[in-house]
Amino acid sequence: LSGRIVAIADTFDALISKRPYKNQYPLEMVYDIIRREKGAHFDPEITDIFLDNFDAFVKIRNESGLLDPVNLEKFKLSERDQIRIQT
């Protein structure tokens, strides 16, 4: 159970965080990526709980001071997610 929870938490953190190899993703895209992976990469029940509370997780992240607004003009998908979206 803890591994299935951490799988979503880790993906959420990775997608909403700027990394040396990618920019942070817009929140709508983060939500859609996690939703699409329900039943494939993520446990369906845990995914439902996570998505039902998505705004609360974003709020917690905002309160930490670690979430910056996404500049959509400069945003670019990572190569991995470009492939995922095309399939």
C-alpha cells in the first residue's frame, strides 16, 4: 500500500517540480497525466483518492513556497511525456 501511495506522490512531485532536465508542468497537465495512468501505472482506488484531493495537495505544495507559476510561453514537454501523449 505504501509503495502505491508513494508512486503517485513521487510522480506528482516530479511533474510539478523544476528539474535540471525539464521545467515544471502546468497543474492541468499534471492532473491529466496522473488520471491517464490510473489502472496502468497507478492503483485505481488510490488514484481516485489522490485526484479527489488534488487541490489540497497543490495547496500544501503552494504553502511550502516551492511551487512557482508556470510560464506557458516557455513550457516544453519532456521527451518521455511527448511520447506518452502521442500514444
